[in-house]
Amino acid sequence: MSDINQIQISSDPVQARYDKLKILRDMGIDPFKITTSDRDAVCADISASFEEYENKTVCIAGRVMSKRVKGKVAFMDIHDKSGKVQVFAKRDDLGEDEYALLKRWDVGDIVEVKGFVFRTQTGEISVHAEAVRLLTKSLLPLPEKFHGLTDTDTRYRQRYVDLIMNSEVKDTFIKRSKIISAIRRYLDAQGFMEVETPMLVANAGGAAARPFETHFNALDEDLRLRISLELYLKRLIVGGLERVYEIGRVFRNEGLDTRHNPEFTLMELYQAYTDYHGMMDLTENLYRYVANEVLGTTTIVYNGVEMDLGKPFERITMVDAVKKYTGVDFSEITTLEQARAVADEKGVEYEPHHKRGDILNLFFEQFVEEHLIQPTFLMDHPVEISPLTKRKPDNPDYVERFEFFMNGWEMANAYSELNDPIDQRERFKAQEELLAQGDEEANRTDEDFLNALEIGMPPTGGIGFGIDRMCMLLTDSPAIRDVLLFPTMKSLDK
């Protein structure tokens, strides 16, 4: 077997790896037939607890990320999920044949190493190899380490390579997992029940968004992918499950940008016998809990801007926020004509079907949203843009709703839920009129949901959290694609 060093290998880096695999198979060694490993330790533990592992025999497994051969001695860095550790290998310990095979290993190969833990003369914690085994042959070279994988398009398309080459990317997705786990722990401790509701629906409602459409052959019916979790969760409140939540994918047929992906993760929860003020309290406590659990602090920094989750979150109405940043007081604007006139004066573009409340919201989006950097609850929206929300008893032109903002982004949307089936039918009727005028984001009437409301839904508070944006803030990630393992990309063949 020692003659392996004399076998010719192609100069082409990809073909060379195929050549090495063929040589191994000709020798009766096929790494792809190995089904398991005897691994009993991970790299980070060895480095972090050297005193515990010193001189003990361990078995590690991972990917070769660097290899240096100096005659009868070889050094390798082996990476696993936890981190990395150096492997020290000598020909005299492994034997000439095994050492010859090890010398043919490539960066990217997945290997198993058994040996004892020690410190080298330079003080580096290492595993002194006593037996080695190739578990998987990597047939494509990894990106050159010095330059790494930096092209963002390639990183998103080949996330598996991105995770291998960029440790900070792996850390981001580990944090994302911890964020979602922390949300579940908090809500479970508050007596909420996690449920699952349909993704394929006849009527995609609960949000202003254009749905994806498909056809179900078995029933010969057109269906849509859900745009929200809301209407099914409210049915469960009607059924007596008083605190429910769901963390799941929703789908909206809209554009792509740094904060939008057509499929994204939404968390919605509904709690009977509370209102939007109860949802504000829950939001403050949840965000503080998650930040502490994942980051160990309630002060976060995003793109160099510090945001403090430890202080009470600001609460301001939409009318007061628009007045604060534009000087325009919509409490004194009572007609559509007045709203259009002030919009024309301020350069706010609106569409013919927009009503007074829509124009107020356009003012907010154009002049206010970017200023809401610190945690802020933007409250009391106009009824025209809130078809599923309970009206304010003292001012029925507005509803008991808030949007939670940080960094100028909408992070959550919450209501005192509308439980009046008569009012709800009128709201749906208004949405149908918008649909007829060409508004593809308007809701369709959901007769079964109205039937549930007629059965009777208690006073309820509800909220929807954008999980991806939450992950962006808590991981200091510049774009939503950086917190989605496999973001939507245009096909390369188009």
C-alpha cells in the first residue's frame, strides 16, 4: 500500500479527487460505504476542558479544513459543529500504509481520528492520532481559504458551503434556533398552547397581501398558500383553547428586498380575556426574555445603533406620531377632501380608492416610520386599514391596534380582536369592494370564520411577530436572506 505515493494523480483539482477515490476503491476502501462513526467527543469540549481530557483517548469526527505535511509528521485542523481542534499525526504511530493514505486526504474530506489529547511544544491543544479513517471523500474543492466564500449570491445559493467556510454564518443560525426555542419557553411558561393550522387554504385571509395560488388535483379545487395564521387561530379561541400560538411559514406573492422574502416565519398568538394593552405587556416581556436568554443582555446593537429593551417601550398613537413629525393633525381632518388636500400639499401620493384613514397611514409610512428606532408601540390605527380589529369605543373611526417598531422596522402587529360578527361582515364587504376595484391584497369574505364568530368569541388580544426580522436585529444581520438558511432565489437557468 505504501506505493500509493507513486500513483499518478491528475493536475486538475477536481479530477484529482476523483482519481483518489478510484485508487481507494481499487484498494478495496470505499468511504461512501461507511455508515457510522465511533465519535465520543467534540472539538470545542476538548479545547474548553483540556484538564479533563489531557492524556485521555478520544474519538473525534469532522471536516478537514487545513492540512500540513512535513515528511513523517502531519498537522490538520478538524472542524465539527462545535468548533475545531488540531490533529497531530506521525508515520511511526500510524504505520507507513495508513500514513500514506492520510497524506492523500484533501481539505474538505470528512474523517475520524482516534488518539490522546495533549499539548504540542508550541502549546496548542491537539489530538495525537493513533488511528484514522476517511468517512467521506469530498469531490469538489472548497473555496480558497484566504479569500473565503464572499460572493453573496453564491453564499445564499450554496448555504452548505457558506456554513462550512464562514463561522459567523453558522453562529447566526445557531442563535436563530435559540431565539425560537426561547420564544417557545416563554409562551409555554405563560400557559400558551402551541398548535398547527393549515397552509393550503381555500381563502387566504388575515393580512393585506397577494397570495400564491395552486390547484389541488384530488379535489379539483383551486387553493392558496396562507398569508397569515390569524383566522384559524381565532377559531381555536372560539373553541375554548384560550391561549394559543403557532410558529410557521406564511407565503406572500410580493417582491424581494433586504426585509422581505416571499416565504417567511411568522409567530401569531391569541389570548382570550385581554386586549391590545395586554399584548403590549406581553411583547415587552417576551423581547426582554429572548434577548437575555440569547445575548445575555437587554441592550442590543444593530448596524452600530444601540437599542435598549430594558426601558419601558414608548407608546404613541398614529395621529400623535404624524403630528409630531409633520405638524399635520389628523384629529382636525375629518373629510376625505381635507385629507387629499393636505396629502397634495405634502407630496404624499395616494390612489383613487384610498380613504381618509388610508392617507393617514401613508403619512405615517412616508414621514414617521424611519424615526422609530427605539422600541415603540404605534397605536390606534384608522379603521380603513384594520379589517379584523375592534373599534375604539370612544372613537369608532380608529381601532385598538398597535404595531411594534424597532430600528424603523415593523416588528409586530397586534389587535384587540374584532369579535362582532355583524361588524366583521361589513368589514369583509368593504374588502370585497376593494377586491373588485383591482386590489389584489384585499381580503375575501370567509363565511366559516363568520360562522365561528356567530358561535361567540370572547374578548381577545392577538399579535403577529415577524421572526425573521427579530433574528436580524438580535444577530446584527443586514438582510433577511442572512437569517434564512435557504432564501428564495431566481433560478440560474432563467
